[in-house]
Amino acid sequence: MTIAIDCTFFGHAEAKSKKLSLSTSIFTADILDAFAKMGLADNFVLFVNYNHADFFRERFPEYKLCVLSFFPLTLANKITGGRFKGTKYLKKIGIFKRKAEKGGFSAIWFPYCVDYTFVKTKLPSICTIHDIYRVHRNGKDGWNFITDENCTLTTVSDYTKNDIIKTFTLDESRAKSITKIPNSIIFYVSKKKEIASLSGKKYILDINAYIDKKNPMTLLKAFNLIKDNENIKEEKLVFCGGYKDENVFAEMQDFIAKNGLSDRVELLFRVTDEERNWLLTNANLFVTPSLFEGFGRTPVEAAICNRPVISTKETSLFEATMGLCSYVENATDENELAKLILEKLNNPDSEERLSEIAKELKSNYEPTELMKKYWDIMMQQADNSF
């Protein structure tokens, strides 16, 4: 039995920098690491883009690769010095499908399954859906795998599962067939690198992309309301993202300039893993003002690092954090958020309580147990192919 795994969705910047920053890539890497640790890597072949092959060989040496390439694309990539990548065409012109159907595979797993990553083949498919934000924004075109009986669906949260059932009006049988398997979290923070500008400073931290649905402006406005409070005047506010919408980023910069916050707010971008570890383990408080998450990884990571966490209750965040953190009721109310920030800084959780929260979350998202759930589903799909 051999299962194909679609890894073509990993970011070009990730492959080039050899640093995973997208939550879907990190999720997939965690599962692949767990499979390898259990000695199961020989049962899989990773489908990767031609310009990502070196990264995957180095990062996942236990796995065989199926490198997708097409000479006109690789030639154009070479001529343009890498500016033209064209990897989306590897699926559009049928190369992915041919490789999958002629490779003798028992099934195929799409760890990040959305309209543009899924490819319909003759193979049984396992489709992991993190959220359907794109459906709400762009419509249902390309999402036929949701109702395809040849596709087994898994989701990373009950929120996403219920959102799918409601949005696609699934019948009872199809709805019951969806399996929730939350994101696994392997989080080692032993390697750290101090960020010089924050050395010895107290700070509130938000690790999220600079995009509208992450709602950074509400946190920025909340901080501005309380920046002169006696109990917060030594605190800085630190944003850290691996992706940015230039309009959102510019709006934040304008607000910072207009309100004289340049010495109190830092906007970090694509820090190293070691720097991220240092940020998480040294923050006085972690705040996620996000409006939409299919899962919600960063507040869980912060809590596992024994940091106090404030979150919204939007979409899957209350579920992912297991109700163990502090929450605002209105995610876009900067006054409510400002009040809660002051409350948490003035009355911090005990180290014992933070340790209890970290232990419970770490146990719930232990990757080996979650990997076994995927393995069981893959075995079932492989059996169905014979």
C-alpha cells in the first residue's frame, strides 16, 4: 500500500528560505514528522513542485518524492531567473492527475484541500479542510469534492465541520461521514534568539498575518486607549506576521504615526523560528483579535508556552483553546479588549494555573495520537481501492 500526499501547496518563500510560516504547511509537516517517527514514511510518496524538490529532500529525507515538472515551465522559470514559477499549471494541464493515476497508489491525501488544490482522480481521496473562508468569499465553484462520495472529508475543528454541513446543506449520511481531527502541535522552544530591539522590554504579543480577518486594528486601537495607564506604560505592543496585505499594513503604520506610537509598537515580519520562540516565551501577554480561524494555532502555542492568552470567541477559537483562556465577547470592540488587557496585566494568572492550561492543551494536540486517526482513515481508503 502506498499513499500519495499532495505537498504542492507549500509556499515558494517557504521552500526558498527553508522556513515554514504558513499554518497549513506547519500542520502537514507535523503529521509527516509523526509518520516518520512511527516508521511509516515508506508508505507514502510526497507530490512536490519542481522548484521545491531540494527543500523537501532536506526537510523530509525519509520520504520518496514525486517531483512534478513540465519542460516549458522549468525553462520559463530558468529564463526569468525564478520569477516565473507556473506551478499552478502542473495541476491545470493534468500532470498531477497523470502521475497520481499511473503511480500505483492506493489513495491520495490532500492535507490542505480547497478549490485550487484539489484534483479529481480515480483514486480514493482524503480531503482535509481547514476552513471554507474562500467559499464564503468567492462561492462554491471548484468545491465539488465536498459532496463527492469518493472523497473522505476531515476537518480540523467542529466549527469548520458544522460550517461545511450548513453551507453545503449536506444530508445526514454525508454529514456523519466527516471526521474531525484537530491540528497536531509539536512545539519545541529550546532554540531561541533574542530580538535586540525588545531585549529587557515588557511586551504584549500578537502573532498573526497582517490581513483584515486577523483584525489587528482593533488590538492597535485598544492599546492606544490604555498606553498611558500607569500599569501599562512600560509595555510595548508587538505584532509578528509571516504574510501581509499591504493595505492593512499601511493602515496600521498610519495609525501608529498619527497617534505617536512609533516607540511603543513594533511590526515584525517573517522572523526566524528561533526569534519566534523567544517572542512567545518572553511575552507578558498574548492577544489574538482574530475574526476568522479554521483552527487557531497561535493562541494554543502561546498557552503551551505558559503565557496568559486573550482571544476572541470567533469561529473556532474558543474550541481550539478549549475555553481555557480569557475571551472578549465583541471581537471588534476596542474598549472591551482594552479593559480585559488591563485586567489580565493587573491580575495575572498564577504560574500553577498557566502550567495546568499548558499541560492540558499539549496533551490534547499530541501529534502521534492524531496521526493514528489519519492512518486509520488512509487504511480504510486503501482497502476501498481494491
